[in-house]
Amino acid sequence: MWGKVYTGFGYWDASAWILFFFIAAFFTLWLRSQGRSDYKKGTDQDEIYWSGNEVPEDGEDITVPASSAYWGFRKALEPFYKGLLGMHTGIATDIVGYYVIAVAFLAVFILLV
Amino acid sequence: MRPLSVVVRTGCDIFAWFLVIFGASIIIHGDVTPGGGFQGGAVVATFISLLLVAYGGKKVLSWVRLNIFNSLLVFGLMLFFLLGIMGFPNSFFYNFLAIPHEVVQASGHGVIPPSGTIALMDIAVGIEVAGGLSLIVLSMFRGIRIFREGPMEEELGHDR
Amino acid sequence: MIGNAPFFVVGVLFLMGLLGIFMTKNLIKIAIAVSILGSSVNIFLVALGYRTGGTIPVHFLAGEGSTMVMPTPQAMTLTAIVIALATTALLLSLIMLVWRHYGTIDVDEIRRLRG
Amino acid sequence: MNWNEHLPALILIIPLFGAFIAPVCSLGGKTARNILLVAISFLTLIVAFMLWRHVLANGISYYVMGGDKFNLSLPSGMALPVRIILEVDAFSAFMALCGAIVSFAGALFSVNYMNRFTGMGRFVSLYCLLTAGMIGMMVTGDIFNFFIFIEISSIASFGLIAFWRDKPTAIEASFKYALISQVGSMFILIAAGALYGRYNMLNMAAIGSVLKMGSMEKLVLVFLVGSLAMKCGTFPMHMWLPDAYAEAPTGVTCLLVAVSQASLYGLMRVCFSIYGATMGSSFIPWMLIVFGLASMFFGVSMAVVQHEIKRLMGYHSVSQVGYMLLGLGVGLLVLDDARAMADYGFTAIKGGVFHIFNYTMYKALLFLTAGAIYYATGKKDLNEMGGLARRMPYTTFMFVIAAAAISGLPPFNGFVSKLLIYESSFAVHPFLAVVALVTSVLTLASFVKVFQTAFLGPEKSSLAKVQEVPAAMLIGMVVLTAAILGASLFPSWTLSTLVEPAARALVDQSGYIGAILGGGM
């Protein structure tokens, strides 16, 4: 039940991983418990540290919207995404066309090989 | 749809009911002749489409109640299902009413041996298809007018 | 050779159906092309079941012939016709609603979902 | 009479009964209808579980519809099976169990989710019909009946995708799916007809016993493989899938995931049980691998740039199906090579089969969490969300588990199946494993994006009144979470009881054939 899963080249052991999690959690909690609770409230010690910048009042201003996430990734792969998005035209007959072309491709090649 | 001329309506009055009779005949002879539940049911359902064409939608929709067709549909389906279940100690859909060919020939009456549940299932399917196809025709007709007369009925607000 | 004629018809109809889907822009015509495709497959099934000189596959009152045409493909065809009817009804209803929502039945204009 | 013998029929009877009785039951008001929906799917789950136990204990079980006895597959000394025969081996039972779990979770979720819409009698009817069609595809042993069930499930899903008929995009998605699946079904029907014309049989096992490769059989194989690969959303033919998944009501999307797995089941049944070792060339296995790699990579790279939550998950479905195709394709490649099979082929099949289970569970759970967000906020664009973790803690917790499982983070079950696939496909060619690993990384990246933008970050003022979703929806999600955690914590138990019998049944072509042709004499 708790045994190992052999993959032919190695194995996976869930219980070892869980044990590791418990050890890691223990150390994390222990480190956290070393913190001091006698800090001065209302002074700079209480402030949120945000890379040395002023923390804005309204958090909404500084969020990155989802469509801008991985902007660099998308920019770097611009030609790839241009082709891929150009393929997804969303026209119903194009969808059927890709399907029929794929089947025709398979049909021709299976008769050749 | 507006009603058609009086000639068409009179023709419809005369012939529409024959369609139902013809369809019923196809349904109940389903086990021995080409045809059967679905075909007969489809013929019966043309009755409603004939009425729709001849008399126009407003009148027909005031005559019929959709729940009647709905109950025909459910009744046919449940009958079919029950006939399937009743074969159960042997297997699902087992033909528990069938009389073997030799027995019929020995007893000497009737040319056609009773086909057991097949005929009954044909009738069940016929009822179901008649109800269902009429419902399809009427719903598609109501769908034509769905946005034309004010907003969509009842089902506003998939996003609250 | 003449025995293969139904299969040529099937092939031609099948290609007609496929081409009809790609060549037209009108949704109703596309639905008709899909129906043609279905009909060609139904003809294929019926043609498969034919036996030379066979009679109708009903056991009683069927005449003198001793060979019967195979009934299984006919049962398959009937089932396929029933299914084709259901899908045709659904396709037409969807086209009706598409026209209500988009105001057009040109297939190139119905592409709010893309990318 | 012994009910265990009738389980293959019962698993079809129960959802069909639910579909037929739903219009009557909906006269009794909302409560009666909801009880019917949940009860029917729960009964299906129970029967699927019993069927699975029965098959594991007693071997392949088959059922002759309308026969004198349930197991009379060859009546009165006939050489060929004639009636409609259901055949359930361990793989079918495994798939039916997965499908039934997902169907139950989706039904529980739909009780609250669909509360405020009209036409719910039809919804319950179609939902049960979709379940029946899906399970029918998995238990049937007859290629024409496979077509029937595929059409039943397609028609039910057209109706369910377009259930919100006042939403233009839902109609559009349903139309696209209807068009392509209708063309695909015609290809399947022509293939079934061609097999019938050649061998005078429709039973899969009987066809498998006499099949000889010729150009006709090659074309039939291509038609079946192409159409079924389209149905489960392989790369060049996947465009309908994100549309349909994104626009369907969420409980239905959850079930559609299982329905696409039923198509994958059909694909595997055709490749392994009908053709099997007689396939001869390695063209189709390589094509499955290539399709798998393409859907993996292109699916996930499309998912990274999406910003609509369910659409993003729909593209992930495309990429996850690629893993299964890769694993099972590698297994098919070495099917008649006993040494390679023992070396890595069987591991690949195990990985593919385990991934089917994992994918069904976590992808259904992800769609349910997306639906929960939509229910609570009324939004589905990630740009408009933020800070939901404080408002919806339970949903967040379950989303994190599902997202970690789909990205293959180590303690979770997705990691185990992916590990099996990586290491066995590495033996064929390292490139396969590299693509699979890159895909896994990109999957993690896109789910980090969802988690960060939807659940973390500052709260939006427009979402101030958001609350946790009702209990029934949470229970629906908890069912799937429990399945994921169970498979994660006990991977070796899951593999040995759930996955390995299924994988063994899949490669055992002669067992599948012998059960039908050797019985009932």
C-alpha cells in the first residue's frame, strides 16, 4: 500500500516524500518560532517591506492582469504564436477542414507504407 | 406564420386525420412489414406540421398542449423500458412473449406467428416518436418567434 | 463492374457532401451537405446488404425466393437515419438560434470564439 | 437470479431510466428533480464499482442483450456471435468507474449551480443520457453499437453545451461541435459498414479473431483512429474542444471530460483489441505518438496565453490527452516485441492508463473550481479577478491540489503517471521525454498564472461581496479531491489494484476475443 512504484529505471516512494515534508515543515515552524514577538508596534518595524518602495494604498493599482502575464515569453516567441493563433481562426468549416486533412493524410500515408 | 387559403385548410381538414390512421397502421404492422415504430411515428407527427402549415402557428399553439406530447413521449419510453426489464430473469430485452415457429405451425391457426415483445416495442416506439417529433416541430416553430416577440421567455440571466 | 455502381455513387455523394461543407458559406447549405454525407453512408450500408436475386428479409409472405437480402445493414441504416434526423433537427435549431444572436448565417462571421 | 451477472446491463439501464423518468419527476418540483439527478448518478457509481469488483474477481464479463441466457454469445452452435453483446474487461470497468465518479461529482455540483435556470427537467434528462452514452461506449463489445453510443453522447452534449441558449457563444460552440462530430461520426459509420461488408460481423472480438490486414482494413483503421482522435481532442483537430468546454455549464464540462476519455477508450480498443498484433506496420503507433507530442506541446503553448479561465483549462485538456496518447502509443509500438514490452512498453501502458484516471479526476476538479469561481463572482475573465483566496478558502485549497496534480508536482498522482510515461518513452527516443517535460513545465507556468491572478494578490473592490459556494458544490469537489489524494498517497496500491489489471486487459487481445468466442457453447 505504501510501497514503491517501480518505473523500470528507478522508483517513486510517496511515503519518503511525505516524511521529507514533515521534516521540512518541522524546521520551518521551528525557524518561525525563533522570531521575536516584542517588536515595536506603530514604528517602522511594523511596516510591510516592498523592495524599499512606498506601499500603495489600493492594491488594485499594482496588479498585473492575467493577459500581461508572461509578456516576455510571448514576445520572444512572437512568430510561433503568430502562426499558432493564425491557425485558430474559429471558423467552423476550418475546424472540419483540419480534421478532414488529417484523416486524408493518414489515409494516403498508411497505404504508401 | 399566417393561415393559408381556405382551399388548403379544407384539404388539410379532410386528409390530416388519414395521416394518423396511416401512421398507426404502419406502427402496428411494424413486426411483419417494412416500417415500424419510428417510421409510423414520423408519419403521425406530420399531422402537426400539416396543421401548422395550413392553420398558422397562433391557432395551432392555442389548440394543442405541449404536455400531451410530453406525456406521450415519456409513456412510450417507459413502456419500451418496461418491456426490456420484463425479460429480466433471462436477460435485458429478452423476448418473453415469443412463441417458437414450430409451435405455431403445429397449432395451425394464423399465418404469422406472434412476434412477442417486438410488436409491443414497435407500438411503444411509435407512441414515443409521434410525441417526440411533434414536440420537435412545435418547439422549432416556437423558436422562430423566440426573440421577435420581446425578450427570451423565462430564461434570462445565465450570469445572474 | 455494374455491381460496383452503388459504391461509385456512394463515393461521389460522399465527396459532394464533404465539398459542400467547405465550398459554401451558408449554414443551411452546410447542414444540407451534412445530410448528403449521411445519406451517402446510408446508401453504402444498404448496398452492402444486397444479395443477387435476394428477396425481402421478412420471413413470411415473402414469395418464392430462397435467398434473402441481409437484414442487418437495413437495421443499421434505419438506426443511422433516426440519429441523422435527431442531429439534423439539432443543427437546424442551432442555426436558427445563431441567426437570432448573430444576425447572419455566413459561416465566416460566426467566430467570436477564437484564439 | 444473480444480480452480479446482470451488472453490465444494469449500468446502462440505470442512467437510461433516469433520462426517461426525468420529465415526470420534474413535475414534482425542484427537490424531486435534484434528488433524482444525484440518486441516479450515485446508483451508477455503485453499480460501476460493483462491476469493477466483479470483473477483477471473475475475469471478463459479457452480456448478450435479448438472449435466452445472459451469457449465450453463440446460440445453437453458430460460429459467429449474432446479438448485441456487451463486453466488459478490466479496462472497460476501470474506465466506467472513472466516468461514474466524475458523473456523480458533476451531478452534485449541478444541483446548486443550475439552481436558478429554467428547463431543468430537460437538463436532468440530457445529463443522464450523456452518462448513459458515455458508459455505453465503454461497455459495448459491438462496433455498430459503439457508433450508436457515440452518437447518443454527442447529441446529448450538443444540447447541454447549448443549454444557455441566450448566450451567443454557447450556441456557436455547440454548432461547431455538432458539425465536426457529425462528419466524424459518418467516418466511423462508414468504417463499421466496411468491416461488416468484409467479415459479416459487427462484434469487435469476432472481427479481431479473423482480421487480416489489407488496404480496406488500413483505411478502416485510419477512419476510426482519425475520428476517435478528433473526438478526444488531438492537436490538429482540437479546435472545437476549448470552445465547447468553455461554454458548457460547468457540471456538464466536468462530464464532457469523461466523455472525451470514452472516445480515447474506443481508440485504444480499436488499436489494441481489434487490430492488435495484426497491425503489422508501426505507422499508426508512430502517428499516435506524433499526435500526442503535437497536442501536448501546442495545446499547452496555447493555454499559456489564454486569459479566460475555462478556455485555458480546455487547452490543457488537449495537452493532457497528448500524454495518454504518448504512453499508449509507445505501448502499441512494441506490442509484438515481448522483450521491449517487458522492458518499457508495459510501463508506458501503465503510465497511460494511470494518467487517464488522474486526468479525469483532476481536470474535472479544475473545471469545477472554475465553475465555483464563476458561480461566486459571475466572472470568467482572469483579468477581472483577484484575491479570491480569502473569500473562498475551500475552493482555493482544492484548486491548489488539482493544479499541483496536473502540473506533476511530486507528491501528487499526476507526477507518478508522468514519471512512468517519461521514463518509458525515454527508452524509445529521448526527444519524446524532453517534449513531455517541457510541456509539464509550461503547464505549471500557466497554472501559477491562474493561481496568482485569481486567488492571490490584493482584493478587487468589485469582488467585495463574494462568498464561498454552497455545500453541495463543495461536496462535489470534495469527491474528486478525495480521489486525487487517495491516488497520491497510495500510488503503489492504486497501480496494482486499479491500473495494472486494466493495462493487462488492454494488451491481452486473445483474452478479449476468447471470452466471446469460447463461451456459451
